[in-house]
Amino acid sequence: MLENYVPVLIFIVVGLLFGIILISVGAVLGPHRPDSAKLSPYECGFEAFEDSRMKFDVRYYLVAILFIIFDLEIAFLFPWAVALDRIGLFGFVAMLLFLAILVVGFLYEWKKGALEWE
């Protein structure tokens, strides 16, 4: 039974070796000319103006997570639209229920002010 896993083990070992070799070759053969501009911290094209450990608004990440959630849920509409003729009325009603839950969640987030920047 373990002989079935030998190709997978070989694949993992070869992949790791290949990655280590390529990184090592790049580190050895790559140019090393550091200067003050390359070693300075980069923050949006200008010098850092505050401590990097400052508190910041989490709403940006909240909006990004909400976008990902709603975007992925909308991605479920494409296979549903393709298979609509095969899944029939049950699939149509199930997708309407799914969309209703999606709309309720969106309205809840809107009502809570999660999409407001100010």
C-alpha cells in the first residue's frame, strides 16, 4: 500500500530540491549593490510619517472581506445559470433562497454602517 505513495514522495522531494536550487542560484549569482534608497522603508511613495505600530481603521479590511464574501457568492450564479435547464424548478427556488439570504446579509451590513467610510 505504501508503494502507491512513492511517486508523490518523489514529486515532493524533486519540487523542494528544484526550489532550493533555484533560490540558491539566484542568491549567489544575483547582484548585491545595496544603497540607502534600496534599504529605506517604502510606504506609498513617500517617507514614513508615523510609527509603523500606529493604530489604523479596520474598516478597509472589513470592506475587503465583505467584497470577497459577496464576490464569491455571486460566483455561484455562473454554474447555476449554465445548469438551470437540468436542475429545474427545485434548483431555481434553491437559488432564489440563496439570493434572498445574500440580500438580507447585504442589507444587514449596509444598515450596520459597515460600508460607510466616515
